[in-house]
Amino acid sequence: MALAGRVDLGERRQAALDLLTQYIRIVDDPRRIEEWPALFSDDAEYIVITRENHERNLPIAVIRDDSKDRIADRLTIIREFWGAGGRAADRHYNDAWPRHVVGPVWVEFNESGDALVGANFVVYQSVQVDVAPRLLAVGEYQDVVEFSGATAKFKSKKVILDTSVLQDVFVYPL
Amino acid sequence: MNSRPKSPVTRASPRGVPKVLQRIRWPEEDNKIPREIFTDPDLFRAEMDAVFTGPVWVLVGHESEIPQPGDFKTLSIGAIPVIVIRGANGRVGVLVNACAHRGTRLVEGPSGNVLRGGFRCIYHMWTYDTEGRLIAVSLPDDFPAEFRKEDYGLPRARVETYKGAIFATFNDEVPPLLDYLAELTGGLDRVLGDGALRYLGSIKVIFRTNWKLYVENIYDGYHVTALHTGFQVVRLRSHGGERLVPNYERNGHLWGRSKSTPVNELTPALRDMSLFDTRTKPTTDHNMMVVFPSGVVTDYFDTIQLRYVVPLEPARTQIEFAFFGRTTDTEEALWHRVRQGPEVLGPAGAITLEDAAALERVQLSATARGENVVLKGTAKRFPPYRHVDEAPIRHFYHAYRRLLGFPLNGGTGGARGTR
């Protein structure tokens, strides 16, 4: 229930959870990668960084898309540079189907009414050549979700990797 | 004054090839490489000795990664886990990461500082200082009468630096670093400058490929336009380039150098083209170097990068991508490097994915027997080669074969096999 001039945190909480679920469904389906940038606000950032660098305050990140332009460019790199979504013969990587397992998820709010969303995550890749899925990454999401009316978008999505060593290379966002 | 600690390995200078490797047949032509060298587990073990503790210098870090006394990082030289540390006295040392008592690994993590307290082994509380000297043991009563702490310091590799790049060796026969580098110092100077770099952080990744396949990919200029099609999307070209092999008669170094298309002449396929922009140098000249056997030093665009190669298994290799700025950088320049580096030359960046994919596929089919063949540019026997040539790969394998004792003119090296 939204009261005029007041924010309903219960609604926002649900919207933030729904946004995260939407995110996971999109990044787990390579055919839907086009929908990924729209999950972010106009001044958003998407950062993937190791816990080691995060805690040592070292600025080098695995991915540092610190503007909506960079987030949109990621799509261009995936499609045009690496040939994703095109013919198999044109792809310059080894096909893998990603799968996120996320949870639990916790939501708090800051003074501006943004939702601070945290969650544990694990990402597997299923590769045609292997019998078993490969564990790609494990860690924690530290996200900020902002609201424009009823619409929720990521203002900041930080993916903190627990290990200092990436187990593999990857195409689709974590 | 501590007595010289025992070397942890016997020096590997094989006369002839060990019997177990005599089954590997090298073709007469030096541009043919038998595929089994990427999968054979006995050969892998032999390489960890003959190459990585052979008469080579292994790149293990840069001084700017360990600026304060007590700072350390960890990695392996071949199969030997080591601690690269700035001692309390300010000098860089490389210590074997194994307690001299019963072999426990002294530090687990990738980095830290042990100025206060040194290294303390969790098993029996043996404590070492930042030079690796044993300074305390728990309950020393009832030790053999001749026990002296001075005899149980951590083995140390020899260390030399060039413009802050830290090299280590476990071998007594390798010449001094400057001799070893020879003319490669010209390229190292361009990238490292006066050595006053600022460490920005590292990313490590596992490649599903043999370490030699990872390294030879850097010697290979042929694949760049075929595999890295992203460059074509923006119409980025290298021109005026060449591939050198400094000191090729004695070593297998690589120095590839070239110019790139300036960013304002590229097709703006990305919204943020700073990915390909060179702002901190007057020209787009760049260098891609390998200090044989495995140290990578490069400066594409505004990215200054060192890579450290750790072979894990015949089909798995860990690569550490370390990124740097210069101490003279403005905040803006530094941040530009931070944004550019991993995106263009990092494991999640534009081109590394493609190399990883190709190299994994080479590894997957390496059990198919037969030989890989190096063709482009091989009409020439000696450098310089063109930038698009793959011929420099031959020199990597010349140096490799010398270290292993494999014959340089074909065969198995087993006619008078020893051991």
C-alpha cells in the first residue's frame, strides 16, 4: 500500500527481491543477455572484484563497469567481439551455460530509501566437453537498488569473489 | 651470521634425457612440436626441475607490490612454493614456503605483512624472521646436541631485480640477471621506466592448458588478427611491428613491439573507447615481452602489466595478471589505467577469453598424438621476425630443449641415456 508522499518499504523490499530474481534469470540465459543493461540505472556501476583486493583497497577489479556506457559496452563485447548469439563457428570462446545459485538474500534500507541488498552466490558453468558442471565462482553480492516510482533498478552491483583465483574465464556477467 | 642454507633441490643439469622421457620423439625439423609434451606427467615433473630450477631467472613480482618492510606475496617457482618478502632490512628476498622442521607451509594466503613476529609455523611453533632465519623453537630440550638454529634457516633463492622487477633462481650456474636479459633490457626499460611503479592490484586465473602452450601463444603473432576479432570490430591494427628474440643463441626471450592505431582513428564500436586510448605515452608504441621461461612484461595502450606463470598440472596453469601505474601519474591517469587494464588485458577482458578458449582446445586435443607445426615466418632462421609471424616459437623450444636435454636435431636423446 503506497501512501501519498510516503514510501512503502514493504513494497520496495519486494521490488528489490524481484529485481534480483530477474537479474539471475537473465544472466543464466545466454539468449537474454540483451536485457541485462536495462536492469541498471543511468548512473549505475557493475563491479566484480576479489575479496582480497576489496579488503586491501586495491583498485584492480576483474570487471569495473563504472558507467552505464561501460555496462552497455559489455553487451557489445559479448556479441560483437566474442560472437555470442551467433553461429557456433563464429564464437571465440568455449560455450558454457551459466547457473547461479543465490541465497539467502537480505535487504536493508539507507536514508535515501535505496535498498541495500546482500546475498550469497555460487555460479556454475556447464560446458559441453565436461561430464560435471564446473564451479566458476563463489562469493557475495553487495548491491544498491534505487527506485523511480515503482520501478527498481541497480544503482550499484558489486560481486565480491571469495577466492583470489578465478577458476575459469567467463562470458556472461556474474 | 647464518650458514648458507641447504638448497631445497638438487641442481638440474641433465646430461642426456632421463630414461622415462626417452619415449618422447622429437622430429628432425625444429618447427615441429610433439603434442605429448603437453600431457606427459613424467615430463611435467622433469620440467619443474630442469626448467624452473634450471639456469634461468623466473619473474616473481615487482618491488612496488611489497613496498614496506615485512610485506610479502606468495607464489610458486615451478613446483616450489615461495614467499617473496621485503625484509626488515629493506631488501627483497625469496624464501621457500616450507618449515625447515617437518615441512609445514608457513603462510597460506596470497599476501600480508610479518614485520611483527615473523613467520610462525602452526605445527610446532618454529619462528623465522623476515630473512628466513630461525629465531625460536618451542620446547628445545631433548634436541640432538648438535642442533643449532643457524642450520635451519629457510632456503633462499638468489634474487636480482631489474627496474624493480624481481627475478629469482634456485640455480648456481645461471649468469647474472643483466647478462641473462641481454638486449631485452631495451624493452624492459620502455615498460618499467625507472622502476618507480605503483602497484594497483592483481587478478589470478586458471587456464586449462599446459604452461608451454600459454607461453608460446605470446610468441605467436599469427593468431592476433585471426582470433582477436574484437580488434577488427574497432579496426584496431598493429603496424610497424617486429618480433625479436634477444640473445637467441643462449635464451628464448621474446620482444614483440609495434604501434597501434590511435584511438581517434578507430571505429567507435564502443560507447567508452578509453579502452583503446593511449594518453600517458607520446606514441602508441607498445611492447610484449617474455623473459624466458615464463615472465611476461607488457605495456599496451596505458596498461603496464606483469604476468607470473605457475604451472599446476600438465593441463592447468595459473596466471597472475599484475597491474601497475607510475608514481608520477596524476589521479586521472591512474584511474584511467585502473579502468583500462583489466578490461583490455585481464582475464575477463576483451581478448583473454579468446586465448583461453583456443589454448584449452589445443590442450584437449593434445592426446591425439602427432605434432604441432610452426610455419609463418619460418623461412627466416633468425630474428627479427615480422609482427604477424609465429616463427619466434621455435626459439622458445630451442631453449626448452636445451634445458631438458632433448636433442636439437630430432630423435629421443636416448642413445646414451643416463639414469
